[in-house]
Amino acid sequence: MSALNWDDCRIFLALAREGTLSGAARHLKTGVATVSRRIERMEHGLGLPLFLRTQNGYVLTDQGATMLPRAEAVELAMAEMRQEARDHAQIRGVVRLTSIESLVVPFIVPALAPLLSANPGLDVEILFSTATINMHRHDADLALRMVRPERGNLRVRQLATMGFGLYGPPDGPVPRRVVAWPDAMSLGTLLQWTEAFAGPQAPRLAVNTLPGQIEAVRLGIGVAVLPHFLAREAGLRLLDDRLPAGGPMQRPILIVTHADLAASRRVVSVADAVSEEILRQRHSLAEP
């Protein structure tokens, strides 16, 4: 019994179904001698006669008929294993990606287009919030951040640097009003930069979306600290790319993943696609 080769089940099933050595050999795309030798080896390993040899071919013995459903179960299990392997080889499942708002349209969506087209079993959820998503609770599988997480079993990689500047309308006088984010701890750095340019009595417009801020500046409502690449695309006028004290306005773009998802093909595929696109355009992200 210890000499039994489970691959012999294929031979056994083919011969049971075809009834002749030549028919089984054709089905298996092998030689008649191979089929005969493997059946004899299987019978020897089991210590049972599986077939009666007749002039018309091979007929299952009572012992062989008893073994048939067992062999079919092995065949089904092998087919299921192959299907499972194919499923795992494909990129399937849901990936939740939380991102900086400014990266969603120009970087993330274009980066995912070919990946999603090639993998119909892959679903991606892109989440945006000015509040930091809790990666430790698995609120997201993958995150693009500007603040490095301080704890947790996370993998962090810096992809690029996002440059900011103080921008005004394309032409005309520079407005006194400042366009800024509403107060929020997660936006502390941007609010501090805005405060550095704004006097204590400067009127304000608070907008919690970048498109809203850009439009407000374009219409001449106020000035705002904005990412260079978005302000440049909108045709806004760069007023200053450094703080009044001389420091640069820059933030890192970090990609954060759970260490326990490092081997997940779905997560890695999305992370790679997004990372490659950001790396490809890193100079346009950093420069005015």
C-alpha cells in the first residue's frame, strides 16, 4: 500500500471509463505500455485485482468497482485544487485604499485603470477623508499619507515629496482674503502655513475640498496654500514657494501597508500600480 502512487488514479479512471488500454492511452495522451504498467503497479500496491482482462477489453472487478468512487473523489479534489490555485494566481478580492484627496484623480485612478481592466475579479475602494484612517483597525488595506504613522505593524515607504506654494488668481490684484481648510488636527501643517502668510485680521473662506479652494482662488476670492501640481494645472499665479521665514513648504507622500498583507497579491498589485505612477511623476509633484 505504501507504494501506491495517487497519480495512478488518473490511469485507473481512464481505463475504467474507456474499457481498453488503447482508449485509455488516447485519452491520457500516453502509450499503451505505460497504461498497462501503471495499472499493474496500482494493483500490486493495493494488493487487489482491479480489472478483469477479457478479449473485449478491461472490466472492473468487484474490488475495482468499490474503488471507483474513491478514485473519482480524488479526481474531484485535484480539480478543485487546480481551480483554487488558478484563483489564487489571479488578482482577486477587495482592496480598500485611503488617499490624500489631491492624488485620487490625477494619479490613483489612471494608475488603476490598466490593472482593473486586466483583473475583472479585483475590486478597489478609494476612500478620502481629512481625518486619518485607522490602519490598525483595518479600516483600509493601503494608505497614501503625508504623516508617518508612529506605531503598529506597518510598512512605510516614501514615494515622493509634494511641494506647496502660496497661490493667487491668474491676474489682477492679490486678494486680502485667505482660502483655507477648516480647523482640523490632521490639517495642522497646512493651517500653520496659511497662518504664516495671513495677518491676524485677514478675512477667510474655509473650504474642506481642494477643488473648492482652487476655484475660490481662480475667481479672485482669496489666496491659498496649494499643491504646486494642482495650482499649476489650474493656471493660478505663484506668489511664493517658501514661508516668510524662508523654510520650504513640502510634505512627504508615504505609502503605508499592513505587514501582514505583504504577501497579498491583491494589495501588492494595487500598491505597485499606484507607487509606479507617483514615482513616475515625482518631479512634477515637487516642483512649482
